[in-house]
Amino acid sequence: MTTPEARATTPEARARVGKAARKRASRSSHGAWIPSADRPDPVAVLERQGADRVQELLPIRYGRMAASPFAFLRGAAAVMAGDLAAQRHSGLTVQLCGDAHLMNFGLFASPERALLFDLNDFDETYPGPFEWDVKRLAASVAVAARENGTAESGAHDAARDAVAAYRTGIRRLAGLGELAVWYERIDAHDLLPLVRPGASRDRVAARLDRARKRTSLQALGKLTEVVDGERRIVHDPPLLEPVGAPDMAALRKIFGDYRSTLAEERRLLLDRYRFVDAARKVVGVGSVGTRCFIVLLAGRDAGDPLFLQIKEAVRSVVEDHLPTGPYVHPGHRVVAGQRLLQAASDIFLGWMTGPQGRAFYWRQLRDMKGSADLAAMSAADLRAYAGLCGTALARAHARSGDRIAIAAYLGGSDTFDRAVADFALRYAAQNTRDHAALTAAIGSGVIGAAPGV
């Protein structure tokens, strides 16, 4: 990320740094993808990653990943991180999302209750070369396009649109002042004009409306029931299960430790809630098997709920391939990365150390959150959405990296766009082969899977 010394140099000097980075990795070199002879087996990478997870939940993870090539890509961030690390890179560092695929962008509420579009997953955040995020985004676009039946040329166009939007976004932000970049955001009400009229615009409007309704109050009706006059989280094993007395006691204790990582005024707000119930919850695709809990709190009365999610934080998948980062505590890494990358972050975002020295971070479970329905998108819709994600990623990177150097590296031509789109198609084909390897391992009984859970 940008050092104080780099910030003190002139824009012209910073631009020269960016252009010099082309000697380390030319823009056209990003189009290459040839797996090395010693490339690790993707199934073995997943098994190593799962070694310290809750073992009885791993079949759910593998079942979800086996559902489609895109589902596999979502869960295989560790596989792709190793592949990216084997290639030349620019050396231009930003705070990476680390897992910037299409489904890790979405809607959420700012503290001012505005509905924003931005990155929304930071489990793998870590300082690293900016293009790793761009390549993962482009590859996810190509995989999604192929899965939707789009021809290779159309998938290439969609991936190129994502990269072009990133490049033009960075170049625009390179011309702005520091506060202007920091305050940059994508408001939900700005999305509809980007969507062509008709059914597509109606679907987007409906999703925005659903996101606004996804709050703790809505979750209260879906996730709880009244037992002996008190609200309790419903049981839906294996996805939502009660915690035993020892875990409940531990959660109550670490609740106080988490509180200490919040700003003073937010501690006061949190103190107005009382601890009601907790449960273990299975979330996502790649995260399945990590320890995750939800906690129900009550404020003014039982009809004033707050749901918090407690999620285990482990090493980032890119961490083994990069120099040591600034954060020792994995939960602190996730929280700091989210605060740096997002235009506005959850007021209850915090971290702490739990039983057995495991790291966790806390956030709201539902705060007007919403995500895209990729399967329902036409080819034109996917291209528009890919561009929106590229723009959001550029905004996120501009907050931590040297946007002037990156803009100079990318340049005004589409050389980088076309190269990364070429890579995206080649990597989509690799991802299909890796997905087939997982389904073969499941079919032969080497790996257990629980499909449809």
C-alpha cells in the first residue's frame, strides 16, 4: 500500500513509478495462463484448507462447490491465489479484497441508512498486487457468462467490460483529490439509470426493495420462534443449530471482549441491548466449515432486535504468497481491510480472540443486504453488472493503493483490458477442469459431499 514517502511525491513522479512497473510485468503479459507442471492438485488444496475446519460441515462445502463451475470458483479462492502467485505481477500494491468475484459485490446500508453498492466480503483481504483482484473479478465474469450459455466471444466481451470499467474508474479517480476519493461511493439510486428499461429495470428495482427490507426485524420473524415466552433462534440442522452450554458461556464472555474493539459511542449503543440467544450457522460456499455463530440481542423490548454474526477469521488465502502484512490478528485484518475498502462500514464491525485462541470478527447479520441473481441475467445485463463491479473495485483500490501509479500503468489504451479478458477465458476453462476434478473425487468416494444443503 502507499507509503508516506510515496504520498509526498508529485503526481508526475508517481505516474513514472506506474509506467516503470510495466518492465516487471507488461500489460499484455496478463493475458497468459499456462498451468505449471508442478501446479498443486486443486482438490488437495481444498482438503488442506479444510483441515482445521469443523469436519462434519465439510461435505456441505464440497456439495455446494460441486453444484456448478461458478459455485466451484466461489469456494476455490485458495486455488486461484496460488495460480495468480505463480505469474509475474506489477508490484503495485493495494489492500486486496482477495476474493473479488461477482457475488462478493452487493448492496448494504451505510450508517446514514443510504443503500450503497460495494464490495461485501473481506475474509481474504490482504495487501497485494492490484491486478489479482481484477483477474479474479474478470475470471468470475467469464465463468458466469459461460454458465448462462453465452458464447466465448460474449464471455470475453463481458470480462473486458469489467476490466475496462476498472481502468477508466482508476484513471478518473487519479485526477481527484484525496478527500474526494475517500468520500466516493455508489448509491443504489444511481443504479437504475444504468439498467436498460423494461423487465431488467423492474427486476433491479425489486431487488433494491427487497434489500431495504432485509433487516434484523425481518430476520426476527424468519430465524426465531417464541419458546416459554422468550424469543429463541429456530433450529434447522445442519445449517442452523443450537449451541451447547459451554459454547453459550464462551459466546457471552467474548461478547465483552468484542465490545472493547468498538468506538466509545458504539459501545454505549451496544450496551442498550441484552444477550438473548445464540446458534451455530453455516454460511456461504468457501466459508463453510469455519466456525460461525449468530447472536440475538434485544433492545427496547422483544420487538427491537439486533442480530450479530460472529465469524472465524483465519489466514487469508493470499497470505502464503506475499510478504508479511501489518496485522497479526486475523480478525483485525478482516475488520481493518473492510473499513479501508468499503465506502461505509457496519457500525458494529469488531474483532476478538475466542476459545482455543481462535480469531473472530463480528458484524450485523442483516443490514439491508442484497446480492445479484446472476442466473437471471441476460448477456447484456451481465456486461452492465460486470462494469459496475469493476467501477466499485477501482473505488476500493483507490483508497489504499497509489491510484496515480496504477492509472499510469494501465494507460489510456485497452491493452490491459484485452489481456485480462484473454486470461479470464483461459482461466474459466481451467476452472471447469478443476470443478470436474472435484466432482470426480466426490463420485469416487474420495471426498464426501452433501448436495443440495
